[in-house]
Amino acid sequence: MEKRAFQRLPVNLQSRLFYGNMVYTGIVTNLSESGMFISTKMTFPADYVFIAVILLDTHPISVPIKIKRAVRATDHSSRAEECGIGVKLLDPSREYLDFVSRTRADA
């Protein structure tokens, strides 16, 4: 049974993760109106809330997120792009939702 509210869309978007006073890099590999997966080598605590900035070709979009799950490489069979964080979006902006709608229409 599918537990996602919205179907995820595959993407490849650079992102910046603002965690405390540090900034980390990541790649958004899929997204929807309510969540996304960000490939990153960093680990973050579950339920932590912070800001992700998605770097689009024309401008960045800032999105408040909450960590829902972390995927880590545990053996040699894990690929780097499979490591990262699954996040829930907290109050996504109209700009973000419009971007997802345009991406869905182009798919």
C-alpha cells in the first residue's frame, strides 16, 4: 500500500542545507509537494528542523524541512547517491509548489 500523499518526481538539483551555523551540500534526487530525498554524505538527527535551499537555474528556493529518515552506506553494495535524508516539507511556499507543478507537467 502506498503511504505517500504525492508521487515523487525524479530530479537532479543542487541544494544547500543550513544546519545550525554550518552549511552542507546535497543533491535533491526526488521531490513532491510534501517531501523530498536529498542525497548527502552528512547525517542529521531524526525530527531535526532546518532550512534547505534548492538551487534552480534561475534562482534559489528556500524550504523549511524536517528529517523523517536517514539512509547511510552500511556496506560496499550501497551506492553514494542512495545515501541521504528523506524530509517532510514544513509549510512549502507557493513558489516551491509552483515549481513542483511545472516539473510534474514537464514529466
